[in-house]
Amino acid sequence: MKANTYYENFKLKAPTFYMEAALDHFNERIRVDLYRGSVRDMIDKTEELARHYQYTKLIIKARGEHVQQFLHAGYIMEAIVDGYFQGSHMLFMVKYSDQNRRNSNYWSQGDHIVASVRNSTPKEKNVPIDYHSRKATVADAKQLAALYGTVFQIYPTPLNEASYVAQTMQEGTIYRVYEKDGVIVSAASAEIDALQKNAELTNCATLEEDRQYGLMKELLKQLECDLQDESIYCAYTIARSLSYGMNAAFWKLGYQYRGRLVNNCYIFDKLEDMNVWVKDISKA
């Protein structure tokens, strides 16, 4: 890991373009979240940075009108998020500098899980009365970090650090939790992009012994209500392609499968493919 950090967000203003991006040292990738101006010059700068840091994956959140320019530069589209840019679609345009990073060892298994999820019949579950849900506060950061550290041995962001969890809350991320006997046993969050009016539902974790009660589905429904209160209607998630439970949870809530990001980030013991699920919650 470079510079003892997971990632560094940065903004770059050049004569012909502007970009906001992240140097993701932990996952060996660069991600461009926003750009304006010359697409070609922005691509050149992104690839220059990728070479400098020896990253093997480049991800650019692209607007539909620029797809031809990205294809011409050798990028491919892996997924779409409908309504991401204040109602306009966003396309994950990606490029690889290493063939091993490009090739998925679990693609067919991921396809099988998506098909199984779509063919499944939702079963209603009632949350036992000794589980209580609420919105988390900064005071919960230590407990949340302990939960994430227990559920995930490796995760793309340092959620096992209370200071990081508190920082995300201060930056506008909403956390919802279930607790039992005063202990947080399940949590999920909505990372809000206030400028573009979208939110990523993420950081979903439940202790193994508490997973049979449908806690996560209820937390996600509560987060959707929080987003509606903020007039944010584009909700999406990036879920492990090998997790039947998480993909099923979003499918049952009406999210639509919109693509898969190959070898996108380290979770548990390896780079994993991530499925993109999207929902217009104005229609919920």
C-alpha cells in the first residue's frame, strides 16, 4: 500500500479540463468521479497518473454523450447507473493495463447467482421484537468499526477504524443500524452525492448469527426513506457478485441489474467482481 493510505481524493484544474478523482492505492486503480472540458486531455492525464502509480485499472464515470470518445481511446463499458448525473445516466468506462486484472475467474459463477436471484420467490421475514433499528450517530463510530472489522477481514475502505466511520458521517453519509441488547449487529449506509443528487447504498454488514431475520432488507428500506426526505431519487449499490444474499436483497427491493465491474476491489482475500444494481426510488 502506498503512503500508508487507502486512497486520496483530489481535484485538478488544467487549462482545458477539470476533474475530481481518487487515487485508490489499496485497490490499485484510479477513479474519475467528475470531469468537464476536454475529454481527450482528461483521459491523457488519467492514464499518466495510472502509469505513475502503476495502477492496473482505470475507471471513469462518463456521460452518455462522450461514449464514442472513450471507445476510441480503448475503454469499455462495464455498467450503467440510471439518473446518476442529476437525472442523466452515468456509464462506468474502464480500461486495464494488465491482462490478469481484466480476466475474471468468477464470471460464470456471478452470472449464475444473478439468474438465481431473478428466479427466486421473495419470502417475507418478520424482524423479532428484540431487534431495534435507528439512525446511527458519531457516538456509534466505535461500535460500527467493530462490526465491520468482524464481518470483513479485508475491505476497500478502512471501515474498521472508528475515526474513518466518524469522518464519513461528518461528510454526509447516513448510517442505519439494528441493535440487540444495546449492541449493533447490522448496519448499512447511504453515501450521498449532494451535487449530482444520487446515493450509493453500501457498507452492508450483519453478524453471522443475526442474518436469518431480514435485517438488511429493512435497513435498506429505511435508507430509501431517508433519501426521499432529501429529494434524492437515484439509488444504487455495488454488491459482491459472489454474494447471493446481498444481490437478492436488492433484487427483492426492486433494484435492476445494470452490469458488473471486473476485479474491482479487494474484499476478504481477493479482488472481486462487483454487480451494479440501480433503482429510481421516486417510483417506490
